[in-house]
Amino acid sequence: MMRLRFLHALIATAALLPLAGHAADTAPPADRALGRALLGELIAVDTTSEHGSTTVAAEKLAKRFLDAGFAPADVQVVGDDPRRRNLVVRLRGHGERKPILLLAHLDVVEARREDWHVDPFALTERDGYFYGRGSMDIKGGGAGLVETLLRLHRERFVPKGDYILALTAGEEDGVANGVQWLLAHRPELIRSAYSINVDGGGPELRGGRVAVLSVETAEKVFLSYTLTVRNPGGHSSLPTPDNAIYRLAQALARLAPLQFPLRSNAATRGYYATLAKDYSGALAADMRAVARAPSDPAALARLAASSVYNNAQLRTTCVPTLLAGGQAENALPQLARATINCRLLPDEDPDRVDAALRQAVADPGIEIARVAPPQPSPPSPVDAALFARIGEVAQALWGPIPVTPYMSAGASDSVFLRAAGMPSYVFNGIAYDVDDDRSHGQDERILVDAYYRSLEFDYSLLKKL
């Protein structure tokens, strides 16, 4: 047992070595303690849509800001849904520039205790990691923003312009989405020159060290479908060949091999051109070949096959995520339904995705329907001044690393801001291993050292903007 504990400690220490940087590369002890307390407080509040509440978390954090001396008019908990309210806090500046919006969502996806090795709704520190639902997506980033604004206020720092912090509901499932609600009902609370959304991006750990800091300027388009089979049903003791569950299962089996064409765009070409400088051999050559326009088809195929991450960057994807069928154990199913979640490249035609799904399913008796209309948004332009400031802070913490725009394979609330005319840049300061992304999954976690270092990243960056 002692030897096992020693090995665990050794592994934990090794995990932290790639983050080693300069002398002043982490927050002071008091701010680390506050950051840990805030992260623990947020993890402990169940903010799932199923049985939780973002309102509880918003009110707890609002009290912290009020206790710290923020004016009540600058700390508002707003929203129509009693269980899904949002927190908006304003740190007032000199008025020399327009406000900057700082955005994170409070809600998280479901996590069942029996599926995890630790309690998902209690912050657990183990082997150099913080575990907890939302630690990576995105309560770690949100807690860091809260700690930073409290620290700046405590130090009586007055920025050039206002910082507006919005911690919102409904990002994960779209129910009572906080950003949409604020844009529709209280746009004056969040009106800004641009937003910094911590829901993605940031320092990427590759090969055991921080290789690049990615800033999302574009994202794939979220589009879900339902595949529905209906049947008269009957008694289970009298089975028939035309079973709704069988028919749906056969359609899903035909759908499984479907792959959309590989291609690059301006964001992915720029991303791989930067990333190639940190690699060597065949992989670097393929990245350079993909970074050229037009991209080399063979290089696209090899790069997509090298990881699920690269595959998602280079093609539209569709995958089943939900299944439902039948109404009783002793009855033939009258309905079977699957949800197919697609992530479209920004220039993908949704009608072509419709057609590809119908061709793959190859059963006109199965109803294929979009769950909701797709919500595209224009890419944000690269802000040279913002990227320069990010690079300065990154160099102080991790040494000289490139800062590059990229396209997110996921979805974020930035899509609504961009559609409303507000540029949005998605990144945070929590270094993460691209091969150990546990967002939405079992035993979600972030590196302890990476979280503490992100507090200094947020603090240093906000003092520069």
C-alpha cells in the first residue's frame, strides 16, 4: 500500500512538472485559498437542469460580491425562471474604453454518484487534480473570474473601462438560456465591445508541456435530429417481425459508418500552421499540408485519423446521444426514438446534412426531424491588441508559446453574442491535456496547479486590458 501511494505521488508530481514556469507564476496564498473555496462552493451546488438550480449558485456568489463592498446596483440576479437565474456583476472603470464582458455558465450536465469514483458534487483533490462536475466545464473558469474581480476590487484597482461578469444558466440544454434572455430582456446589462468567454480554449498541454494557447474565434454549428419509428404495438407474447426497436436499431447500424467529407477552413488552417511548429516528422508535415489552401486530401485523412480531436476539427460529425423506446415490459413498442447530435462545420449546408442522414438511414418509414433550427454565427475577427496582451501574460506564465485562433468543435453561448453583433473570444487560463478532456464525462477534473496558475493569468490579463 505504501509503495502504491508513493507511485501515485510520483505520478502526480510528474503531471505538474510540465506547468513549471517562472517565480511569480501563481496567485498569492490568500487568493489561492479564495479560489479553492469558490470552486468548492460552486461544485457543491447542483446546477443540473434535471434537479438543480443556477439561482442558488448565483445568489451565493452575489452575497460574496456584496459582502466585499460592491454596490447593490452592480450585483444583479436576474431571469424569469425561478430555478435558472443569472448573475451579472459590474466592476466599474475609468470609462477610457468600452466595457468588456466576462462570460461563464453556471449550469452543468447530469452526473450520477454511482458512475463516478468520487462524489461529483463535492470538490475532491487527489493526485494533483481537482475532481468535480463542472470543474472543467466550466465552473473552474467561472470561479477564477469571480476570484479575480474580488481581488481587483480588494486592491482598489480601477480598470480602463468596466468589466461585466455574467454567470448564466441554460448553456448545456438551452432551457431558459441566460445569454439569450439577457440579450432579449436586459441588453444594457451586458452591452460591451467584445466578450471573453471562458467556456473553452486556453493553454493546451501536448507531449507533457504547454505547446499553444488557443483562442476560439469560430465554432461549429449545433444541430440535433430525432429518428422516430412508430408501430401499433401489441402484447409481448405475440411478437411480430415489424418491431419498432429492431427497426430503429437497424437504421442506427446503417448510420454508424456515415462520415462527412474532410476539409479545412481559415480557422483550422491557421491553427494547424501554428501547431505544426511544435511537432516533427510525419505529423508535423501533415499539419503543414492541411494548413495550405487547398489542403492535401491524403494529409487531411491521416490527420483526422490521428485523434478524435483532429477528426472533429476537419469534418462535420453526427452521433447518436439519446435512446428511448417502448412503454411497458410486457408490450410491443409503439414508439422508438433516437437523438442524433450533429456538429456542422461553419460553412456546412444543413440541407446537405439532412439529405446525408436520410440516405444513410435508408428507410422512408422512419421520421427524421430537426430538434431546433441551427444557430449559425459569423466568426469573430482576430483582435490584434487582445491577442498581444494574451501572449504577454502567457509568456510570463509558461514561456514563449504561440497564441492562435481556432475553431471549436463544440458549442458555446458565444454563438448568440456573435449573432447579435458582439465579437466573442473563447479561452481561459486553465492548462489542459487535449487527450484527457473529461467534460460531460466520468470523473471530470482539472490539474490543481493549472487552476491556481489560471488565477494569476486572469488577474494579469484583466489588469492589462
